Amino acid sequence: MPNELLSAKGIEAAQPLPKSGGRAGLTIELPPLADFRSGDRSSLIAPAILRGAVRLFDFLIVAAIGLAVALAYVAEPNLLAGLSYPAALLGVAALTVITFQLLGLYKVRAFSSIMRQMPRVIAGWTVVFAALVVVVFFLKSGHSFSRVWLAVWFAAGGLALIAGRLGLAGLVRHWAREGRLYRRAVIYGGGEFSERLIRQLEEEAAGDIRISGIFDERGDGRSASVIAGYPRLGGLNDLVGFCRQTRIDLAIVALPITAEDRLVDVMKEISVLPVDVKLPAAATALRFSPRTYSRVGNVAMIDLHDTPITDWGRVSKWAFDKIVGLTALVLLAPVMLAVAIAIKLDSRGPVFFRQKRYGFNNELIEVFKFRSMYTDRCDATAAKLVTRDDPRVTRVGRFIRKTSLDELPQLLNVLAGELSLVGPRPHALHAKAANQLYDEVVEGYFARHKVKPGITGWAQINGWRGETDTPEKIQKRVEYDLYYIENWSVFFDLYILLKTPFALLKTDNAY
């Protein structure tokens, strides 16, 4: 994408043109484009994660304060030995979360409104405690509980919940100013259909969508340069480049479903991006089951493609990578030290070899490896495939390449957040199959970059590792990579990790 498009028009996209009658939902001022790099998905705080974290906080703070007050005021040596106090602590904590849910206190838009939250927080907490008192009365269990404990727990718990909501409101407002609570969307299609769509999205002032720009190739009067107050930033190729350069979470294809050929062409290009792709339900007169639709604000949408790993899945994969990656680095440190010594004794040059490769969303990352070639023959771009008995490879290099020990330094990339333990292997910039670049051989090749690349992957444990000297080999590798992306789970990652050592025993295609 041209630099001027990013620097000038990109800023316009982040800050929509003034519109008469525009609602606050889409016209809020956003941070500059540069603040949202393509790989920085962590800048977006997913609503599901935020809601879950607040629920967990409420549960823990209620239970913890009840326990602390009991330990301080109740003069019983075996306080937790019976069932009365533990049951009351857990029951009240769980009922608090349920009550707050029924009162709408876990909606993201409610988090920032202090005055709107306080009456409901106080009322909800009072109802929960009233329910506890009623249960204790009807079960005739008053002798089992300290009245001082109940009174202090009610007062201290209420104050803690209020203080928590005050702190949450401040955080949410801060995140809102930074644009971390809003999904950034682009729209493809610049006709009247797009204008109607934008007006519908604007009707919900508190919506979580922020439009970053409109894209459409047509400039012959069928698509204006400004659509509903938003600039048209270019065509389909510009849209893809824009999504590569910055954080975009949603692409809306605002085309009528009757434009089948155009839809096919558009989807072929944007389906490789790590964004949700949706088609407005109004694009077709056909009406499907309500379960078919998702909603963006109040607008019904048909899901065409989903981001593979989102919300709690992203959190669990991050935790899995960090915990297992750090453990593996500690356990394998002696092996890595031995390999480093062998490399230094075998040939002159550095122990590590750094290579630029494609990472998440085609972002360039620098991958660490143990050096396996002579220093003056290293091929940083992998323009030439390594073959059997390749003279560029050192004696130690042949061994560590066959056993994949040369990949161990990539654990550092995992801890840095550039790689995952499991995922499609990152390929070098000029990697080829039969003298053709990989993306020239396989249509939709870049769809494998919708997730972070990994040290090992589904393709590797199924035998598709090493040399790719024929189109079939890279086609099969991509096929397995896409299967992994579509079927990801933490247990799938664990299975692949456990199978990896056995897959490494087969070295027929590793040189």
C-alpha cells in the first residue's frame, strides 16, 4: 500500500469526517493509525473477556471478604471444618454474580457509567444478603452463624463492590479513549447500500464498532469519495494492505448477494485476513433461521468467515505458550548449551542464525535458529532450498537439522510473543517449491497466517516437514495448516506437542 495512503488517508479513517446528525457511536475520535499495528491484537480488550474478568472479580472479592471477616471475628478454631461457613461464602458469591447478571451489571456499556451502576450494585447486594438471611431463618441455622460476621460482611462487601465498580469505570473510560474496547471495521462497497448500512450502525450510540474506512474500486460516479461522512480509501488491494498494516477486527462486505461474481472475487482476497468477515442480511431477500445471523449493533449479519482464535481461546493459547514454553526452555537449556558448544567447535561464526520470516498477518518477524551452515554460505532469505548433502551445511548442522535441534532457540520467539508453540511453520521470504514462491503455487496460501506461526504443527507431525521441492509438498503442508486453524483447541495443541518427538524420528525429508 502506498505510504501516502497510510499516513494521510489512514488518519482520516481513524477520525471520520464531520457529519451532520452523526451519532456518538461511530464518530468518537480514535488514536492514530500507527497505534494499531497489525500484530498488536492484544490492544483490543474483547468484551467476553472483560465481562468474564469482572464476574470472577465479584465472586472472589465477595468470598474473600466474607472469609477474612470470619477469620477475624468468629472465635471458632475449626471455622472451615463444617459446611455452614464454606457453603454461605460460596453460595453468596455465586448468587451475587447471578443477581448482577440479571440486573444487567455485566454489560460493557454499563461498566463506564458510575451513577447508573451504583443503585443497582447496592440493590443487588442487598437482595443477595436478604436471601441469605431468609435461608438461615427458614433452616433455623441462626445459631451456626455470627451476627457480627453477617453485619460486617454485608458492610465491607458492599463497600468493596462499590469501590471495584468505581475503579472499573475509570479503567473502561481510559480504555475507551485508547480505542481498546471498540472493534475497528472496514466496509467494502461504496454505493447507496453502504450508506444505509452506516446509518443503521450509527443508530446505536453505544455500539462497539468504529469504522476505519470504506473501500471500493469504482470511481466513475457509482462510488463517491466520501460515503456517509467516511472517506473512500481505495480498492480491494488497498483494503488488504490496510488490514495488513493496522489492527482491523471486522470487514463488512456491503454488496448485494446478486453480485455473485464480484462477491466471489472479494471473498477470495479478504478470506486470508485474520478478521471477521460479514455480509449484511439486507444484502439478500432470503430469510434464514434466526440462529444463522449474528448482530453488529442492531444490524443482522451473515457470517462469512470468523477469526480463528478469539476471546478466551486466545487467552488460553497465550497462557499455554508462556507456561509450556518457559518450562521447555528451562528443561532443554543443557541440550541447547551442548549444541551451542558443538557449533562453535565445528566452524567459525556465531551460534545463532537470525532469519526474516512471515508471521501473524504477514508481519515480518526475526526467527532465531542455531546456525547450521557455514557463515559465508548462509542463505537469509532461503532463496535456494537445502538439499541432501548440501555443501553449505556444516557437519554439526546436518545433525541438528535432521533432529530439528536447530529450532530450539525459537522458544525465545515464543516467550517474546512472536511465535506460538504450535501453529503453521513460518516460512522464509523467498521460500520456493519447484522454483515458484509458495503463494504462487497455492491459492489462498496466506490464509495460514491468520494465526501465529509455531515451532511445530499439524503438518509437521504428519510428515510434511523439510524440503518442499514439488508443488504437492507445499500444497499438502498448507492443507494440514488450514485444518489445524479451523479445528484448533488447547487439547489439539497438547496432542501435537506430544506427537512431535515421535515425528522427528522420521528424517527422510529433513536435510
